[in-house]
Amino acid sequence: MGRPLRILFPYVGDTVGGSHVSSLTLAKALDPMRHEVVVGVHEHGLLTDYLAREGIEPQPLPRVHPPKLRPRWRQPLRIRAAAAALVPTLRALKIDVVHTHDQRMHLAWGVAARAARVPHVWHQRTPSPGRDLPVFTRDAAHLIAVSRFVRESFAPAARAEAEVVYNPFTAPPEHDAAASRSLIRTEMGTTGDGPVVGFVSNLTDRKRPLLFVEIAERMAGAGLPADAVFPMFGEARPPLADAVAARIAAGPLGDRVQIMGPRFPFAPYLAGLDLLIAPARHEALGRTLIEAAFAGVPVVATDEGGTPEIFDHGRSALLAPPDDAGAFAEAGVRLLSEPDRTAAMTVAARADAESRFSLATHLARMEEIYDGLRR
């Protein structure tokens, strides 16, 4: 065997989400004797802080203005500028494969990889943004979708080329649930032992944080104990975070609903949830949902997108119609009031997660893909 295949994972660096966690899980699991990952970052931000906590030293990358999918006719200058800035980096770092994980990096590094004649793995982790996708993916050496839902969103030409490879997961460390609930309540500054009902997503419109606040109010009004709390974990992105804070302040629950911000690692907090409410729309394959399944946390999620590939409604979780606060609240109260049924659901959810989303299965397929690209 020759030298390890050097694979560049480039990131913007300004945020951390499920795509970063999933791809870095792969990066850390690869055998460095066969596949050496270079984690590159274009700018300092939340991701660089996360990498430091994970013990990963990032490779600084040039600042670029990535091309966009459309309008196509306005992109040639950006394409040339991105290639001019990034091709020398590929050569200097002796990169054998570029593996991108978000839209900005797909477009910027795709043109550079093509110009440098380096194979490009395009890993689409969100539904396709439009019919122009095949124009940009046609030179990719491999096109991956993280779920059937994502692949079905592609235009026909790209859909025919794409392979579904589910994201990798491992069972989280065991945490004492009572201690984790106490941790959450301490950070919220609340007392009591009522249920902890959580929201775990960055505060963006697609994740529906405002809807969660309404669901919390409906659940509280449906007979939950007066000391039930509703923490909201995730990056508080303005301006929506300001609207969420104002909505909480105007509502009846006071400090029982709080924006908590992100937490790393999150496993100690996840273990403290009695219920996860996930009202997000158009989820490709919600990472937190699968982590909850591994952790034995019951879930109410939106019945669309990639979520039905994770859960079977009524057997491993309850799924509610999109944007239906009443249905979410009713399902949440039901899970909290029927502990035996809920326990059976969490057992089924964990078994499904272990069979569908194991790190070993993901790692084996990605190693095959990389090895097939050796020049």
C-alpha cells in the first residue's frame, strides 16, 4: 500500500450543525494509515471553537466568495476567482480527494477540484436547492445524498447519479437522567421535578422555534405540572432569536421557556430531556432525532422530509402534521402521560437506529468510495 489518500474536508467555519458533526465523525473514524483527512477552515467562528474542543487542528484556507447555483449566467467571475484562489492550495497540500459537505463549499471547491483534476465527492446533506444542481454536479466523481428524501429532491439527471449513504452515529455515553435534569434546571434557574421538554436546533425559520413556544404553551395548558420546563438549545441566530425571545416574554410561561444557546458536548443535556419536540420542516435526516433515539429520549417530530426514514409513527415515535401546534402538543402530552407505551417506543427507536445508522456501516461504504477514487 502506498501513502495514505489525502482527503480535504473544507468548511466555511462560521457555524456548527449536523453536517459538521456527521462529517467530522467520519473524519475521526478513518484509518489514518489509509485515509488521511485534512480539515480545512476558511474563517474563524463557531466551528473552529468546536474543533479545538474535539482536539482537531484545522488547516487555514483562503477566503473566497463561493459561486451560487443561480443565476448561472452571473457566476463565471466567481467561479474563476474561486479556482484561482483554491487550486494552488490543493496542490500545496497534495490533496487527492476533495469531500464537501455544504452548499457553499460544494460550489467553491467543485470548480477548484475540476481545474486541478482532483476527484470531488459532493455530499448533499439538504434537499436540492433547484433544477440547476446537475449543471454543477456533473463533474463530481461521486454524488451522495444523506437520505432518500434528499435524493428524491434532485432533478432527474442528478437523482440518477446519486447514492444514499446514511449519516454515521454511535451510542452516546451513559448519563444519569436525574443528574442531567438537575443540570438543565440549574442552568435555567428553576426548581421542581416536572418534565423537561426540549427543543434542540439552531434558531432558524426552518427549525420552527416560534412554533415550539406555542406548542409549549399548549402543552402547559393541557394539564402538565406547573413546574414543567421547556429549554431551547441551539445557536440563537438573529433576527429570529430576537422574535423568539419577545414571543416568550409576551407569553404566559415566563422563565419556564428559555433560549439556552448551544452546548458541546450535548449528550449530558440530551439525557435530561423527558421529551424532544422537533417541529422543523424539510429535515434531510435530523441528527438530533437519531441521537435522541440512541439516548432513549421519546420524540414528537414533523411527519415529512427524511424523518419517516428514522421513525415509524406510533411504533418508535409520534409524528405530527407540519406546523400543527395542536397536534404536536396533543402527541407530547400523550407520550408524557403513557409511560409504558412511551418506553416501548424508545426501545424500538434505539433498535432501528442501531440497525440503520451505525458508524461501522457508514465507514465501510465511505472507505470503498474513497478507494475507488485512487489515481
